[in-house]
Amino acid sequence: MAARIYQMPKNALQSGKARTSTWMLEFEPAEAKQPDPTTGWAGSGDTQEQVKLKFPSEAAACAYAERYGIAYHVIKTPPKTLKIQAYADNFR
């Protein structure tokens, strides 16, 4: 049972930074998804895939995983780079 810890990304429609300081712990899928013969929907018998835990910091998420003996790896958020330019640069 392995898990990944990552910081919540910004929504594509979101311009602010609300709820981006939250860290998530998600379990990695233990088995591949199979199509249901009746409906055709993809699913599996892995119930751990449905568990998503929220934490206020990376340290809290790591401490939780260590306390319960969950193997984990942390996915760091890439640094944000801003391309600062003037409006007039659009017409050059």
C-alpha cells in the first residue's frame, strides 16, 4: 500500500491562490481498472483508491503516513515563474 503526497494544484479556471496550500495524501492504485461488462464503465475492486486525505502541511501528511506505516513519496510543486511584460510588448 503506497501513497503519494502532493500539494493541491490551482484549478484551470482559478486566478487566485485559495486552497493551494492544502496537501493531499492519495493511495496509488493496487490493481488496473477493468471495464464492467454490463455498463462499460471502468472500475476495480481497490477501495483504497477512493481515499483522499487533506492536511494543512507537508510535514503533517508525512507524519500521518509514518505513524500508520504507509510507504509514501512526496511530489514537490515546481517553482512558479512569472513572465512580466508590458501591454505594449504585445504589439512589437
